[in-house]
Amino acid sequence: MNYDLTQEQLMLKKMIREFADEVVAPGADERDKTKQFPVEVFKQMAELNLMGLPFSEHYGGAGADTTSFAIVTEELSRACGSTGITYSAHISLGGAPLSLFGTEEQKRTYLSKICSGESFGAFGLTEPNAGSDAGGTKTSAVLDDHGWLINGSKCFITNASYASFLALTAVTDKEKGARGITAFIVPTDSPGFTVLANYEKLGLHSSNTTELVLENVRVPEENVLGKQGEGFKQFLITLDGGRIGIGAMAVGIAQAAYDKALQYAKQRTAFGNSLSQFQAIQHKLADMAMQIELARNMVYKAAWLKDNGRRFTKEAAMAKLYASEVAMSATHQAIQIHGGYGYMREYQVERFFRDARLLEIGEGTSEILRNVIAREIGC
Ligand SMILES: Cc1cc2nc3c(=O)[nH]c(=O)nc-3n(C[C@H](O)[C@H](O)[C@H](O)COP(=O)(O)OP(=O)(O)OC[C@H]3O[C@@H](n4cnc5c(N)ncnc54)[C@H](O)[C@@H]3O)c2cc1C
């Protein structure tokens, strides 16, 4: 058993940590206010060959492992949650299904654009009436002499305004239930395809969250991702991997909150002592440190299992569930340690708190993840 990161992982961690501190963090508060998407950050990440990090070098990726992806996602999220979710979705929701289920031709055409950063990656699963119950998808696709005709809508889709195509699910055979759902690769400039980015969100303000409207959108037969009828199975597998990304995001945000709280507790004085001298504050910080340590280990373990070809559904669900709850409690306590200042934007911890809230919802709510874990332990 070896808890050390490899040399490559350590070098990547050092590089992305510096990048996060020097390039991502300085504009994070401003972007939170202006809701500006971090395009410039991602241009630089493309130059550093990070946009296709875990994908095959054959398609322009860097051929790194899932732990490396978790490291990058954690560090970006420590600096800016919006940058973290954009990256996590780009890789694990946008690129991963193409890498896992795409044909050689699809990988050459589409995955390569994800790896180069020419297109952001996105994945359209959720619909207004089908979120946790994604089997209840209503978007439909009908095959005729001219290819597939897709009609329907998707909601809350990350990155779609910056994607030139995305994979989305549609019902191709109503009679077959979950086995009648198919994933399609759809260019976002297809006639009849509209991407709207009008949501007013609680946090993650500079990430791109969109609604998709598909009115008689045509795609050729070869745009089926993998096999017809396998869309449901594919998105369950995709979400297993995505949960490692959300877990890593949660660790990053929790770490940022803890770092700020520890620094503040040492500087701020009350009753003639620094806050860090009060046992009540020390215990909060000790709990934060312990929980972050455990959450990071859980994320790394799920990543390790995935990279070693083992089953990781349970561990990814546990890591995402636990880490997202740690992010909520760490950001909550970081505000508490800052007192009234914690409630003010200037001190950043309120941004971390708002950004963290999504992590208990996206890619499987905490309730659904407990269902997944219960199923996995044989309930
Ligand atoms: C910022 C943001 C980004 C997102 N990005 C994407 C994306 O890129 N692609 C994408 O496809 N989706 C995306 N989503 C959607 C997200 O995955 C869904 O919001 C999530 O899966 C929950 O679905 P829902 O909102 O329909 O809630 P619902 O499924 O309606 O759930 C509402 C509540 O009921 C509970 N509930 C539902 N079913 C059960 C059950 N069986 N047992 C117990 N409790 C239950 C839920 O846990 C929740 O508390 C994003 C969402 C947000 C907010």
C-alpha cells in the first residue's frame, strides 16, 4: 500500500497549484460579480495541454490518470468553484462519454476538439421533468429517411454555450423504457437547436448553465453515440466518473474555506487572544482538517479503483456524497469563524459557501447517492 502521489502527479499538482494561485484566483471574486465565463483561463489551460488531460494522446489528450484529473479539479476549485465545475464537466461529462463509447470516427472528430480546447465539453441529460429520475426523459428522436429528428428540451446543462457539440439523451423507443434511451452527438449550431443561458443562480456565477431547446433538430444516423438503446447505461457509467470530479471540487472548496478560516483565526483577536487560542475555534478547525483529509482520500481511492479497472460505483458515490457534505460544513464554519466579516463578500468565504451548495445536488443528489450506496451494499 502506498499513499504517495507519483512523480508525475506531484509535478502536476505543483504546476496546477501555481496556475490556480497566479491565474485563476486573482479574478475569481470579480467574475463572481460580473458572471463572466473564464475564457482566458481556459485558453491558457489548453496551452498547458490540460483540456484533454485523461484522454488518449491519440486524440490530443495527455494520457494521464483519473487521480491527475482529481488533482487539477481540486486545485482549480480551491481558487474558483466556477472554473472547477467548468473543467470537471468538460472532462467527465463532455469528453468521457465520447472516449468511453464513441466510434473511432467520433473520437477523431469530436474528442480531439475537446482535447484541444476548441470546444468545451457538455452533456445533456436533465430535463424539466426528469432530473433524478432521468429514465423519465421526454426528448424524443425518430429515425426517418433523412436521419434522426430530435425534439424536446434539457435544463441546467453546464458549458453548452461554449460547446460546438454535445452528447444528449433522447427516447428512441418508448415501449422499451430505460432501454429505449439513446445518446446522440448534436452540433449546437444545428438548425432548430437553441441554447439559452438565462438562469439566475445562487452561486457558481461564472460557470455557464443553460437550457437547450430542440425543435426538429436533424442529425445523421452516425451521430448515435455508441449503440442505439444504450443511452441510459452510458449515462450511469458517465455519472460514476463525474462524481469523482464533483468530489474533487468539494475538496478544493472545503480546502479554500479552511485555509481562509485558519489564517483569519490566527490574525483576529478577541478578549486579548487570537481566535485560534480559543478551544471552540480550534475544534472547528480540527474537524475541518480531519474531514478534508478523509474526503480527499475517498476521492483518490475512487479514482484509483477506476484507473485500475475495478468497480468504483459505490466509492465514487460515497466520495461525492461525503465530500459535498464536508464542503458545506467547512464553508459554514469558515463563515462562523469570520463572524460578521464572513457574511461580507470581501472575505470570500461566502462565495465558497454559495458555490459549495450545488455539490449536494448535481450529478446525483445526496438522497439519490444514498440510494446508490444502499443498492451497492445489498439493501
Ligand atoms: C448548476 C447546475 C449544473 C448542472 N449541470 C448539469 C449538466 O451539465 N448536465 C445535466 O444533465 N444536468 C445538470 N444539472 C442537473 C442536476 O444533475 C439535477 O438538478 C439533479 O440531478 C437533480 O435533479 P432535479 O433538479 O430534477 O431534482 P429532482 O430529481 O426533482 O429532486 C428534487 C428532490 O427530490 C429528491 N428525490 C428525487 N427522487 C428521490 C428518491 N427516489 N428518493 C429520495 N429523494 C428523491 C432529490 O434528492 C431532491 O432533493 C445541473 C444542475 C445545476 C443546478
